Amino acid sequence: MKQNYLLSVLLILFAVKSQAQKALFDIVAFGANGDGKTLNTAFIQSAIDSCSRTGGGIVRVPPGNWLTGTLLLKNDVTLQVDENATLLGSPDIKDYQVVDGFKDGLGQQMGYALIGAVEVHNTGITGKGTINGQGKLVYASGGHQRRPFLVRFVRSANIRVTDVHLTGPTAWTMHFFHCQQIIAKNVSIYSRGLGNNDGIDIDCCENVQISDCNINSGDDAICFKTTSPYPCRNVTVSNIRINTGEGAIKFGTESAGNFEDITVKNIKVDFAREGGIKIFSVDGSHIRNINISNVDMDTVHLPVIMRLGARLKTFREADAKQPPGTISNINIRNITVKHGTWTGMLISGIPDHAIQNVNLENIHINIPGTGTREDAQLSLEERPADYPEIKMFGKKIPASALYIRHAANIRLNNVTFTSDNTDARPAIIGYDLANITISKWKIPANSGQEPLAKISDAKNIDFTNITAPAHLTFLHVSGGNNAAITVAKKLKVTTDKEVAENTVITK
């Protein structure tokens, strides 16, 4: 036992000594000039190449303003951007190159980057300085067709990005594609002012840890993608603060590969204009074993949405189209939403392809309560081939709390909705359902013109321990394909004529 302890100590001391002895390559020694005007691409790249060629180490960017075009990181190289140092992206699109190109969900050619790495290992970026892509200037120079990412790692392993401030991308801020063993920690991102200014995109990657980051982005803040059939797997995202013009946590803008064994926890969302938690499979992916917990949101359009669709696009040549995928084994717990809008939660599969095995627990959502009776009459189209976004069904949803269809084996427990005003819509609307448990819900009154819940074509539905205004109709059942709907006796229930007498069970 003592020998093992001594061996451990020696290994730690050796690691510390090795870290301290890492070779340092200062870009000034290679001719770089920090005047903010000199184009330093060749000088900085020479420092990176020399560092890798001689066994690796640190390429130092000292205080100053260092203008550059595309830089390619190499094996065993860490780019260190010191405090008071700014690595500036060239304003001329001609100074950028493609780093493994592809087409995104809108069919646009993507892959240009300021800092890239392709098929390298033991690399990354650190330091308390800034990388500024000057995206608006790049865009104005003709970059609207090429739009460089700020940082892009492709088919690489053992990557660390820590402490640095990232800002001003022309497109996405930091994109990892088909990489393994990633750590991104204490990174701050400010990406505003242009389209597609995502924060962090985790694309077909495995064994990833993203933590303690602050993201202020124009587009999705944390976006899980699979732009190829490779999976996105074994990922943990934790302790993130978000302010975004689109979605806070999104799965599946592109969804050609599976999403598996992903944990998202301890997230603070100050604002999300286009959705809080968004889970989409529309290109054939299987999304499963997803755990999301402890998310605090304020001012969010549609806090929770799950969508299984059939757009079925491919994003790289030679990739084959797939049949519709699945969404299953999803656990979402401990969610608090202040100032939600539209509706609280939307879960929608498509006919013959149900979302399955979902558990939502300890959900507390506040909404403004501005829905009208006209909104309640809306019928949402299926739209299976649409681009995956919360507006795919339009800007109005006929339910205030939960709209659910084409779903099975769903459990919604301990859910509270509050409304600033008296909404005219039903709280819950659902159809084509099987094995649904809705328990320990607190539902505010609506205007009384609509029931609080409407379901049809539903089997094995259990409303348990519901707190709702006793003077209002709680549930209306319609359609001729219903069975075993259980409701407490104290709740008022109405049915259409075609509903069999023994369909609703009171207890």
C-alpha cells in the first residue's frame, strides 16, 4: 500500500515537472508584430509548426493585438493567449481557408475557420486573453458566402480549451467535429451581431466535458449536432450561464447520427428567445439516454420542446438517407421557468413514430397567460419534413401548459404552472397517446370557455393527484379510439357521443 502511494506521488511530481518544462515558443521570436495591422499568419503558423516538430509545447501570444488569417494547430501544441493579448481575425475573407468543409442544415457551405485543427492530438487553447474574429468586417469583405468559424477542431483527440475569451465569429464560435476526449472549461463567449452565431457546437463527438462557461450568443448557445452518421456520445455539460437570441440547449439542428448518454446539469438561462431545452431528431438519429437537470430559466419562448420528424437530410457527400429515428429514455428534472411564453412544453412525434419513455419531473413554469379562445381552436399541422425549430408549427400553440401527440410511455410528475393572466386555452391538449401518467399537477383556471384538458385517441391515461379549479370542466375526451382514461371523481369530465361509456374511469 505504501509503495503504491509513493509511486502515485512520484507520478504526480513527474507530471508537474513535465508541465513546467514544456517548451515555450513566443510568436515574437518568429517575426510576429502586435501592432494590430501586420498580418501575422505566416509567423504564428511557423511558431506552431516548429513547436510540434520539436516535440510540442506552448505557443505564446503575448500582450498586444495580433492580426492573422487561418491558423492550423498541430500535434502536442497548446496556443496560449496571454492576458491583455488579442488574436485578431483578418478582416479580409481571402486570408481564410476551409478546414474540412461540409454543408449545414440550411445547405450552406461551411468549414472556413480562424483557428483550426484536423486529425491532431494533444492540442488546445488556453490563456486569459481574447480571440476576436472581427466577424462583421469579414462578412463585409465577402465572407457572407464563406463565413469562418472562430475555432474548429476536426477528427482530433485530447483537446483542452480553457479560460480564453472568444468573440466576433462570422458564423459558429467553437465547433468540435468527430473529436474525442474534449475538455472546455472557464471559456467565455460573446457572439452577437451576425446570423448563425452559435456558442459551442458538439458534433459527432465522444467523451466531452464542457463546464463553467459563460455564453452570450446570437444563435443556439450549446448545440449538439450530428452532421454525419457518427454518434454524439458520453458528453457532460455543467455549470453554464446562457443568454441567447435562439435556443439555450439544443439537440439536432442536424441529426444524421445518434445522440447517446448525454448529461446536462446546473444551467442558468437569463434569456432565450427561441426555446430553452430543444430535442429534435429529424434526419434519422436515435436520441436516447439523455439526462437534463437543474435548469433555471427566465424569459424563454417554449421552455421544453421534443420533436421526432422526418426531414431526412444528409450533410456530406456519400452519406445515405436514413429512415425516421427515435427519441427515447429522456429524463428532465428540476426545471424552473420565469416568464415563459407561448406554451410550457411541446412533445410531438409523427404518425407511426412515437416519442417514447420520457420522464419529466419537478417542473415549474410561469407563463403570461395571453392565449385566446381563437388560439385554442388551432390545429397544428404535422409538418414532418420541416427544419427543426420551435416555429415549425407556427407562432401560436392551442395549449398553454402541454401540447403532446404521437407519444407513449410518458410520465409527467410534480408539474406546476402559473399564469400572470387568465389564459383562454386548455392547459393540456393531447392525441394519439398511450401509457401517459400525469400526476401531482397544479393547473390555474382558464377563462372557462374551454376545458382544462382535451385528449383524443388516447389509451391508458392516468390523471393522478391533480390540483385544478373545481368549478371548471377538467377534461374533455373525443374520438372513437380511447380506452382506460383514469380521472379523480372530484374532477369534471365531458365526452363526445362517440366515446364509449366505459372509457373514462373515475376513482
